[in-house]
Amino acid sequence: MYEKVADLDVTVDGYELELLESETSSGFTRVTTVVSLHGDGKTGRGEDVTYDGDAHYAWHESSDSFDLSGDFSFDGFSHRIGKLELFGDEPGQEIFRNYRRWAFESAALDLALKQAGENLAERLDRSYDPVRFVVSTRLEEPPTGDRVLEWLDRNPELEFKLDPTSDWTEETVERLASTDAVRVLDLKGQYHGTEVDQTADPELYEMVVEGFPEAIIEDPELTDETRRVLEGNEDRVSWDYPIRGVDTVEELPWEPDFLNIKPSRFGSVGSLLDTVKYCFGNGIRLYGGGQFELGPGREHIQGIASLFYPESANDIAPRAYNRPEPSDGLPKSPLSPPDEPRGMEWKPQSSS
């Protein structure tokens, strides 16, 4: 698939940055940076989703800039970006390098497609299909499940991706399971050194594996005890944080049935498309993941899900679902594709 975009021509005259901030339903202030590449009268946009507000502020306050002007093939631009040191200082986590590179690569692909008068679906000979989404939210403290029930009062058809923590109780699990609306449970056992780490907890794992017998179990931490809990349920286990390319899929502890695809984790468009192709060829089911994008990045992940895994439990809900409190009048699942998509843009039709 990458060959179909690699030879796109792209002219870059310069770029600019825009800082975005918003409060979230997970109780933190999200900061991202929009990268806008200009060329030949068009603008392509991408979004750096680095989870470090200070890194964004430092970038905007810095006088450092990159000379990206010139005429390229898209593949040539990708190689150019891949050789640049995009962080003035060492990033807080190595994966942040991929996030910033993806911002430039997705902006360049958006720009190249617009300069060619095409959208991504046309270029890849695929179609944009209505795309299903789930709502990702952390529970209130203590975790009673009231937030999920409040959302369901507003829209009984909503589905959810939730992050179990060690303070969940059997009552919490029973209450949530009774809704039959939980599709993915993210154990966050593959995160280390972040604010969302959840260490291996065999009792928690057993509660959610047994309490939600049909749900996907994402990113467990594997220990002797948790492996015993997961035994016989390996086909329900999905991986997210480790997935950054074909090699990372091949390194998993067993051949997966599910993977969560977050495009920014791959850094390059080539790595993303090669991995999707590999998964299609090996019968691995995919669903999309979000990272509290505040700008064009959300549209990009919705469009990619619409192209490749539209019927999956995609964590790509419209941004309004990430607000601190549930609200009415929001778009419903599935999201309908835009009438006239351009470049990487994907503004879904209203379905509220």
C-alpha cells in the first residue's frame, strides 16, 4: 500500500505551529501541537500528540526551526524528516519522537494529496465506509460506574472502552457488565513510567476476564500469575502500546488475534501501512485507538479507521466525548463519511 503514496509529489514552502489545549474526561489538561505545511497554495495539517505539555511549550518558545522547503516525492520527504532531530532536548519518552515525526508526515501526506487533487481513499483504491466508535473514559473516584450510566441515559446505544484499575470492585464490574456496553478493557500493563501505569494485578485481571466474557482485553502485563488468569483467553488479548511496526507485531508473546492501531505510534506513514498490510495478510483483526487529539489528528484516525477497520470497536469518538462531563446532542455511531473528503481530512457528516 505504501507504494501507492510513496511517489506522490509534494512541494513545501514552509510550515507553522499552533498550540492547542483542552481539559479532558480523564482529569488532565491535554496539550498538542498542530503542524501546518504550506506549498503551492495548499496547506496540509498534522498533529503532534506528545503527552508532555512542557515539551509543547518549549517547542513553541524555541527559536529552532527546520528548513523543509523544496520539491520532494512523499517518500523523499519522509526520509528527510526521519533524519532530523525534532526535539531540542531529549524527549521524556522515546515514543515521543514517533509522535512528532507523525505530525510532519501526516501533514505532508495531507498536503501532497491536496496538491494532487485526491484523498487518501482514492489514492489507495479503497472506500471510506461508515465507521463505528466506542467512548473511552476513566471512571469517577471511587469507581462506581455512574459516568458510564450517565452516558447511556443520554444515548443507550453507546459502547465503551474502559481502563480497569485496582480500586475496581466486584460491584463495579457487575454494574458495568449489566449494561452489555463494554467492548474493550485496557489494563495498561505495558506502560511504564507514565501517569496511567497499572501494575499487574491478578485479582483485577480475573475480575474483568470473567466479568466481561466477550470483551477484548488490552495490554495486560504478563507475569506467571497473570498468564494463568489469561490462559484459554489468549484470543481475546489485544496489544496497543508495544505496536509500532511489523517487527513489534512479530515480537509479541503469541500471535495476536487483535491489535489496537494508533497511527502516531508508528512515526512514519510507511511503517503504518506496512503493518496494516501485514495484519490483513495474517488474519489479525484491527481497531483504531485515539490519544485525546484536539485538532486534525482526530479526523485522520477516523479516516484511517473508515478505510481499514470500520466495523471494529474503534476508540475514535468525536472530540466532544472527551470533555469532562457527558452532554447531549453529540454525533452517534457509526460516523458517516464526508461527501467530499480532501487529502487526509475526514469531517464526518452529522449524525446526532
